[in-house]
Amino acid sequence: MVGCSCGNVRFEGLSATYRRALWWVIAINFTMFVVEMTAGRLAGSQALKADSLDFLGDTLTYGLTLAVIGQPLVWRARMALFKGLSLAAMGLFVLGSTLYATLVLGQPSAPIMGAIGLLALAANLTSVLILMRYRNGDANVRSVWLCSRNDAIGNLAVIVAALLVFLSASPWPDIMVAFLLCSLFLHSAWHILRQAKAELVEARAVPA
């Protein structure tokens, strides 16, 4: 059954419906990367900039997932390892840029943060609904689900940050949410790397 993990059978993305779903999600995420990065610069919001990088990372992750569908397990596991390392690197980049921003704090625009946060939440919830039936599978398929699920959580955090920035007239809620988004990157990367390493061991144990 598509999107089902029964026994030792893992969904590997070998479905025309799944490919179409991924193309839709890629389009949604790339569009939101452009929108949020632009809004983040206009609003002076580190949280929006960090979340825009999340959309970019997801776009690349989903593209790589498409590229290895149907390939032997060893290649899918290697690609998943690469995606996990890339997500970790992006998380550390967000952390570094946020630490730098604390030296030149400027209060971000709460209305822009809130409006774009709601738009991003709608985009990610749409992606989650599209991918819901495919949430179980190999490391590549699971990486797609984890990214979309965590993104929706991150968007809620941005909306909360916008409210707190407005109420406190302080940039610190924005900074704290950027740290939270960094932790989401690293958490997702850890899960992807763990499953990918297990699948790589499994692939090497099976004679070619």
C-alpha cells in the first residue's frame, strides 16, 4: 500500500502520485523561500530569514529525494546522509547569523513577521496534508515528512515571536525563535542521519 510501512517493507517513493506530490511541495517551498527572505530583509527579522532558509533547505531536500527515487538502497542512504549533513550545516549557519545579529540588535517589524508567519504556516500545512500518506518510508521519504512537520512548528513559533515583539517592544523574542529554528534543523538532521546510517549498513550487508 502506498505510504504504508508494513512489517519490513518500507515505502521507497516508487509512485507517480508521490512524485507529483513532491513537485507540488517543491514549488510551494521555493516560492515561500523567496517571499520570506524578502520579507525578513524588509522587516529586519532574523526569525523570518532563518525560516526562509528552512524553506530553501526543504526545496533542496525534496529535489534530492526525487533524484534518487528508484536507485539502489546504498545510493538512497548516501543521499540521505548528505541531506542530513546539509540540514545540520544550515542549522549551524542560522545559529551563527543569529549570534552575530545580537551585536547589532534592531527591533523587527511585528506586523510583517506575523503576516508572513501566517502565510508560511498555511504553505507548510498544505505541504503536510499533501505528504501525510507518505510519512512512513526509507530515510529519503522520511526526511521529507520530518522537514514539513517541523516547519509547521517553526511557523507557529514565528507567529508567537511576532506577538511577543509587539507586546514587549523588544527584538529578543525574534532572536529566541531563530535559536528554536536552529534546534529544529539539528533535530531533523539527527533523525535523518541515524536512519540513513542504519540503511547504509543494511545495504552493505546485502550481496550485490
